[in-house]
Amino acid sequence: MDLNVDNCSHCGKVYIKNNYGLCPVCIKVLEKQYEACLEYLRKNHNCNIQDLSQATEVSVKQIVTFIREGRISIRNNPNVTYECEVCGAAIREHIMCESCRSRLSNEAKNMQEDEKRRAELVKDRQTAFKIQDRLQDRLK
């Protein structure tokens, strides 16, 4: 028998499972925070993320989560930025800044090339040690 219950990731209470991973009380709190952020951003177009956090009493981390989920658009708020998760630079979209993304892409590309070279070396070594097979052709 499978029970359709789980523990809330915010408060730890047992609740009936849903798509949010939160109990109904925490969902309501989260929605109130979201509405407060939206309302403040509509009225204060020149605020930054710290001002928004202080005015709404919503953590910067939660505000960034709203932005990344696409629930809050910062298109009309030019001063709202958040930190790149790798280097901490101020960004307005994605998880990483452009330089970190390109560096990661280059490193992945280099790793693929290294793996390709290693595979070729292994293949070359396997064929290089088959001298006995070559000599058997000459003996016949």
C-alpha cells in the first residue's frame, strides 16, 4: 500500500503530495510573498533586489527563485539583478553569466577532445602490440 503523503520541504509537516512539494499552508505563504513582490515591483521600477527584499520581507533567494521560474519578470525593472552562481557577477537572466557559460562550454569541449585523443591512443596501442600477428603472415 502506497501512501500519497510527504514532508513539506519548508516546514517539515506531513501533507498530501502535490506538484509543489509544499504543504497548503506554505503554498499560501509563498503565494503571498509572490504577490507582495509583484506589487512592489509594479510601483517601484527603479528598485534593486535588496530594496525589494527589505520592503516585502521576502528573502533574496526566494525572489531569485521567482525570477528563474519565470513568475516574476524583471524586464521593466532595470536595477534588479542577481548573482551568477559561479562567480557572483550581477546578471539578469539564466543561472550563470556569459563568461562563466562560455568557459564551461570551452571546458566541456576540451574534455571531449581529450577523451577522443585518449581513445585514439588506446586504439593505437592495441594495434601496436600485435606484432606477432604481423609476423605470422610473413612465416606462411
